[in-house]
Amino acid sequence: MIEDLKQTLQMPEELYVATSFNLHFKPDGTITSLETYLYGIDDKGKLKTYLISYDGSKSKRATVYLDGSVSEQDKDRKKLQPMLDILKQVNLEEAVQPWGEQEYGLIYYGVRDWGNDSTGIICLDLNEGNQASAETGSNIRGYTVSVFVPGKENEITPKRYLAASKEEEQSGSEAMSEDKPAAINPDEEFQFENGDRFRLNVADAALGSRYYTLECSDDGGINWKVVNLDPFLGQTGVAAGIAFIDEKLGFFCLSHNGGDEAELYRTDDGGKTTEPVQLPYSVMEENLNQDSPFDFPQMPYEEDGILKMVIGQGADGGQEVLYQSEDGGISWEFVMENNDLYRYGRIFSKRTDAIEECIRSGIFTGTCI
């Protein structure tokens, strides 16, 4: 299927997995569904993306969406080719036969960090073409293809085919020795002063919306561990911010409808559990404008022991209001509207066009944050 898609779509030779490669199939090898988001650089140096969706119960054709947006962060850990190399060494028919189920799944994220958990791990050597015993130790890491029974992952242990080629081992050791931190996308990743990080990692994508997991790293972003498989409680969208006040208290934002609106989520246990933040209507919203509501919160920050947060109108408006919280972000109260923010010499908008407009009009003379 991949080779057919490459030829039909004239895909770049080197492809990467932006989210995951998630395929379901029957015992006879018939593919029943496929969801994946791939990207690569063509021979002209242009980024090409391919959001591929196939559901055999609805159509015999796959749907491919082109020219989407994607982060190239950690792309060396998300090469597609290792998945194909692993599958060349795995007899899927023999692998799933003992389970005796009607449908099976195969999922690939690229390099995965398993820590010291060797459950279901089957090690392969891509350079030698041999199967080895499961690795042991505190840092089991490598390209991983997981074969599983959908809906029974907790009952039937998935088979996790893990491979670390010499190239991957070398790149991993080089990354460990580098002092330069990787670039951070503030919509998806947060870094403390000591280098510890949290990030919202895309786990799956369809039709422009994404599912995220929350991950953490204590080595500057080299290795990551999953903290929460569903920080947005089943909701899909596009990450629009992540910030932590300390190692326990943090906030995440998920946008919808092309950036028209967003929801804020809160954690007070380092991301293990989350809950949506309920915001009261502001003074400005007593006569609510349905066309341009205040429904796009920015990341909370701490000032003099009090949490503050600006809420804008997203892509459908340019005004902003300020809220504050004295109980760690559980409840919020309205402080002032954006005209008052300018009057106090502070502009909170991250949009450069709004900043430039304030300078031209003579409103803004204070500190820009």
C-alpha cells in the first residue's frame, strides 16, 4: 500500500510519521482501516504532507489530504522506513495466530522510550536481520511496531517489535552529548529553567483535528515518558498552549474551528489528571456578542502570587479581557477589559499586528509582554 501511495502521490523518498501509523487488518491480511499523517521534503526542498484515511467498511478507496501543517521537531525519531524494515522481519500471520481474534491492529510512532518495562518487547537487529531476547535495563528505547488486539490491549499483551539500528544508536548518543536544547513550540511544549519539559504530543490526527498525549522529560527533551494518554478528556482539536506554574500546577489549551475558540484544562498533579476550567462571563459579556465571544484563553501566568490570564476572541475578534485567580486557577474573576490594559501601560496580545496598531495610535507606551 505504501509503495502504491508513493507512486500515485509522488511522495518524497524519505518519509516521516507526524502522528502515528495505525492500521487494522483481518486474520487473512485484508486491511480494514488505516489512519496516518506522513510528511517529507521533496527534491525541490518543499515540505509535503499526507493525511491518509481509509475505512474499508465505507469505501474501497483511501482519502488523502495534502498540504497540511506539521512540526518537524524530532523528525529523526519518526522515520517511516524503520517500520517497513521491521515488518520485513515479522511474520504477522504467525504473530497473531495464537490470539484467534477477528481483527488485529498495528501501530507505529517511530522511536519509543519504554524505560525499564520489557513487557511484550521483542528485539530485532535491523543491521543483522536477527531476532534477539528482550532488552533489560532502565532505558529500553528504539523504533517500535506494536501488534495488538483492538479493545483488548489490557487483556492480551501486545507484541512490541523493537529495533535500534547502528544509526539510531549513534544519533541517540550524539543527542545525549549535545548541550544545545531542541527548539520549542510554545503551543505544544513547556520548559522549566532547569531544563525539565512537558509537551503535548500528537498521538493521532484526522480531518485537521488531533488527539494528544502529555509527556515529560527530565533530560532536556532527549527521552520522553507518557504522563497522561488523554489530557483533553477525549476532545480533539489543535494545541494552543501549555504552561506550568510549578512542577505540579499546569494548564493546557485546545483550539477548535480553525482557531475561533479554545478550551483551557488544568492539572495540579503534574499532568496525571486534568479537568476543564470553567470561566464565568466577564463584565464585557453581559450583552454577549455571539459573533465575537471571549472564548480563547491564553496561558495563565503568576504575578505577585496571583494567577492572571488574558482571554481573547480567537480568529474572529481582536479584543481581550483579563482574569485573575487566587486559588490556583480553580476559579477566576474578571479584572479589566483590554482598553484598561492599554491604559495601564501593558499590552497582553501576542499578535504583532495588534502591537503595531497600538504603537501607531499612541495607546501603548509601556512594557510589552
